[in-house]
Amino acid sequence: MKLVIPAIFDTDFLDTVAGHPISHLYGSVAGDASLRANRWLPQPKADKLAQYVDYARRKGIAFFYCLNVACMGNHEFTSGGQRWLVERLGWLEEIGAEGVVLSNPYLVAFTRRRFPRLRVAVSTAAAIDSVDKAQFFAHQGADALYLPEFINRDLALLGQIRKRVRPTLVLLANVGCLLHCPIRQYHINLVSHSNESLELGTYVDYPLIWCTHEKARDGALMLKSPWIRPEDLSLYEEIGINEFKLAGREMDRAWIERALNAYAYRSYEGDLNDLILGFDHLEPFGRLPLRIPNRALDRFVEFFKRKHDCRLGCRDCRYCDDYAAERLRVGAGRDSFVNRVGKAIARFESGAFRTVGGS
């Protein structure tokens, strides 16, 4: 088992984690297009990143650079965009980066042709949720496929993808997205343009607010969310998938180290909320008032070994709902939290708000 983890741009962090089963780190510098807004990311300068990548290599830890933005506004086809890509990818090769994380199919093909020494990992944003899609990116020369979180519990599909393509498969273990989220692609596109919005003072993460409201309103959605517990990694190893990505590069070092230790040692005694991105806080509304004791979910995943296709909807299946009713801890402030977030959503949906850049 190997873990793909966020980069903390501190050499002391590398000293601390060097003994863990790490496949590679991932991250980027401020200003580049990736699936996180710059405001919430570490801001290393280019020379500092080069030093960090070199130190990581000497520790035996590879680094993948994130250019996994879903939309570049077609700038990749302009002369300026082409020049920037060549300069950026050439620089990454020069400083010793192992590879790049991409979601744009054109950039996958471009990188393979122009910079064959860089390994290519296809982002979860590409939504590789079928054998056909996996084969497409494999034929494009991808070295690793980060599969989308919403197929984590479709064990039959994962097994078929593993059998029929050669690239390394990586599962995203610790995000609290809604299962088959109906606005997932919209969220990806919104975040892809977040830096432009921040410059204008108009960035609003409406999908995150909406998603948090839904989970707070119906706690069973937190169990339906397709996370993978540290204790359940062996289920995926049995079908030949041995690498797991930990999300959270916008989080602080303590949070990342807690998640890394839990997954490295395959055990966690606290609340699952402590490990899952999107299960804990929503600024400025505070802590999500529902908690899931991690060990209360022992054997929960066994149900999904059977031929149960969650894409068909719950229908008369109440497995997750019943589990939530028995094991979810609901705080006294749940109704207040739901109401406060609901009012914010109502303001956005009615247009009764103004951002800094609004008129």
C-alpha cells in the first residue's frame, strides 16, 4: 500500500513523513491553474519549490505538480498559452519533478508528446468512471489514473478497470462529497476559475455551501458519501489497487499528518470527521454538528461487496439510513446550523447578495 499525499512545503515535514509508505507528493505554486483557489493553498515561490523537490528526491519521495484545472478558457490553444505550457513543463522537468497531474485530455496528449520524461497522472476531475474512459487515457500514455471518488464502492467496476488497463490506479480516500453529486462538474468548473474570481472579488463556493447544508440536514448522506476508512484499505488491495490519495492540500500540517498517520497505520480511534475533507468545518458557519465515531463503522463496507448498484438510487434500501440512525451523533445545534446555512443559500439563489466586485 502506498499513499499519495499533499505537499507541505517545509523540509521538516519531509523528515517527519519519510518513513511512511508514500508513493508521491502533490502540489503547486501560487498563480498556476489547479483545482484549488490560491487563497487557501501554501504559496511557495518557484525557487523554494525547486529546493523542496530536490530535498524530497534525496529523501526518496517523488513530487507531482498539479495542473489539474478542468478549464483553461481555451488559453491552451493560444500562442501565449502554448508558450506558458512549454516553459512550465520544461521547468518542472528541469527541477526534477517526477510528473504532473492533469485533467484536460489535450494537456495529457501534449505533455506525453513534448515532455515524455514527465509521468502523467490523470486527475479525479476527469471522472474516469468506466472501462472505456480508463482505456482512452491509458492509450494516451497516462502513467496513473486517479479514479473519481464516486466509484469507490463499485467494486465490480474497479475490478474490471484494474484487469483491463496498465496504468497505476489511485483511489481518492478521504473526501466527503455527496455520492454521485449532481453538481460535481459544476463545482470543478467553478473552482477551475476561482483565481480569476478572487482577483475580481467575486468568488463564492456555492456548491460547497449547498453540499454541507444537505449533509447537515440528512446525516445519512454522510454515510452514503464514498470515503474509504483506513481500516478498509485491504478491501481494495484484494482487487489489485494499492495506491490511495489523501485530499487536503488546503489544510494545515497537523490535519494532514493526522490523516497520513491514520491511513499509514490503517486505524483511527477518533471521529471519521477528523479525516474526511468536508465533514468538519464550513467557514464562517463553524463545525458540522454531526459526528461519526470511526470504529462504529467497522464492517460497514462489507455490504458493498455484494452486487449492489448505488447508481440505481436507494429505492427500498435503507442500509446507510439505518446505520446513521444507530451510530451518527447529532449535536444540539444541528437545526440552528441547517437554518443558518439554508438562509445563506436562499440569498445566493435569489440574487440578494453582493460580492466585493459586484455592482
